[in-house]
Amino acid sequence: MTTYGLLIFDGVEELDFQGPHSAFSISARMRDDGDTVLLLAERPDPITGERGMRVLPDHTLNDHPPLDVLLVPGGDAKTEVSNPVLVDWIQRTAATVDWVTSVCVGAFLLHEAGPARDRRVATHRLYEDRLEARGQITVVRDARYVVDGNLVTSQGVTGGIDLALWLIGRLHGRDHARAVRRHLQYDPAPPYLADEPLAHVAR
Amino acid sequence: MTTYGLLIFDGVEELDFQGPHSAFSISARMRDDGDTVLLLAERPDPITGERGMRVLPDHTLNDHPPLDVLLVPGGDAKTEVSNPVLVDWIQRTAATVDWVTSVCVGAFLLHEAGPARDRRVATHRLYEDRLEARGQITVVRDARYVVDGNLVTSQGVTGGIDLALWLIGRLHGRDHARAVRRHLQYDPAPPYLADEPLAHVAR
């Protein structure tokens, strides 16, 4: 039985937590073993993400069940490093969970709160220099996600999907992680990787 | 200026619309040209997705600006084919937009409402037979997304990200679509594609 806690806040980059939320939730449904996936916020009101999506949390930071996995997404995580409520909660919670994870610039919050100090991490490619300039951290620039002990951090936005699938496999086995990947139908085919003549055919 | 309308409903598979929402929204921010990305629902209350996430719509189906792109996600779309309000709205709206799109089993709603009749489509791999059994439709089983005239349909869940990036490139150019992909840092690295000894190193 695994309880996943995904932090959300105003200005969060939505897909940073929504990708892992789907992967963890599909895993929970397939395992039928009481796993739960919870969205946690400072207040019970809807948060508004960086792209304008309004999402309701399941619990507040003061009232949630014990967690096994903590996930810190990015977006305005860069400015939330100045929010003592979030930083204190992350610090306290990280000390009690089995796995501490971040997506994108969520690594800034994990650095501010402590868990990413003196560790190897990944972050969004545009913020690698800025994170490393904070000191006491090694940014790995050529890995989709980085596992350092019980700390797992991913590159930007969509990187959280790969991180979540890896962690699901670590917790519940590779075969199960592969089944979750198949249900997500995560066989990516990003367009425009080649530069070929456009076929602007008539409709 | 492009207005994207993403339909949401109780039981929607969250990531089906959340992936495209991020891609379209990041595109809008980068283009700085008044593009808007709207979540549309039958009622103004929060919807609850298949994985339990509660999301607020931006507009109801009776009160939204004209759309250029319609996106129909999956999840309980299979049962929503019996909801005349959604089906009628899709039928009317599809006739006014430039592009009609679906993700996952959203193709069932597009078939019920008409736009996918006698067309080539993609859907979630578990529902290909069932969709084809409805008749008057050709399911393409080995393509991530399928473009048939102004109808673009994708395979399950994460397929919507690739579909959205393709459409962004078709609307606003390949270079722009590539910039959006870089911002999403969509360089997928799904884990466990190989079967190698697990390194269960001590933390």
C-alpha cells in the first residue's frame, strides 16, 4: 500500500504533477491494493496553475494521511522558495517519507528545504545554471531523471512521466510498471524531429 | 489568434486533456498573439476525472467564445455517447471549427456525434475492436495519431501530447512547434524498455 502526496500551489506548472498523477493513479487502480494519490495544498481552495487550470486539492498541508512518496512539481516553485509554509512542510515531510521526488524546477524547493543539498539532481534545462549557482548541489545535465539514494528528480514538465514510471517499477516491479506504461500508451512519437517537405494537402 | 476548446466531463481521463492543455498553453504564451485555451463543461461546477482529480471549467457549453480547435478527450467518453447534451454540442461545434480532434476513446464521442463517420481514426489500443464494431469507421492500429482532413485523432492518454504538438506545427509552423517541445522538454525516456539486472543498491 503506497500513499503518494503531490504538492500543488498557485503558479504550479500543471503537467509537472498531472503526468505523475495519472501514472500513479493508473498503477493504484491496477494493483487494487489501497494505494492512494493525493493532491496537497496550503489551503482547501482551488489552486490556479501557471497555464490557468484551476484544480482542487484533496487535503491541506495540515491535514493529510502519512505519505510514502512526496512529489514537488515546478512552475513558480522558483518563487515559492520564499514561502516558509511550503519550505517547512517539505522539510518535515521529506524526513518521514520513503521517496522524495521533484519534477522540473521543483528541485529548487527541495534545495531550499534541504533534501537536495549535496545531492545529484535534474531540473528544467533552462534553469540548470541557476540551480547550480545556489551551491551545494550537482546538476546532471544529460539525464532524463536522476536517482540519488531516495531522492529522484526529473528534467522539465514531461520528465515527470518517466520519473513516475521508474518509481512505480522500483516500488511494485518492472512488469507492473510496463503494464502501467501500456495503459498510458506511452509510446511517444514527437513530431517534427526530422525536417522534411510539408505535405499541405487539400482537406 | 487561435482559440482551443477542450471538452471536460465527469469521468474524463485527466491526462487526455491535460497534456494538450499544456502544449497549447505554452504555445499561446510563446506566440504572445492572444491565443486562448479553454476548458468547457456542461455545468460550471468542478468535474471529477476518472483518476479523481477535480478541475474547474472556464466556460459552460452554452456560453463560450467561438472555437478554432475542438478537442474531445476520453475516459468515460464511451458512456457519454449516451449523453445527448454532449453529443449535440459536439455535432454543432464540430461544424464551426477548423480542426476537430480527439484523444484516446474520445473518438467514440466523435463517432456518435458524426465527425468521425467514414473517417480514419486512432483510439486507445484496448478499444480498437469495439470502436470499429460501431461501423462506418476505419481504425488505424499502428499510428500514434491519424490525420484525415481536418480530423486528428490520437491513441491513448499520452498520445494527446504528440497530437497537440503536430497541430501546433500545422497551425503556427514547425520551428514554433519545436520550441514548444523544447519547453515541455519532451525528450521521452520511458524506463524498463530493456530487461536488465536491477541494481538494488543501498540508499
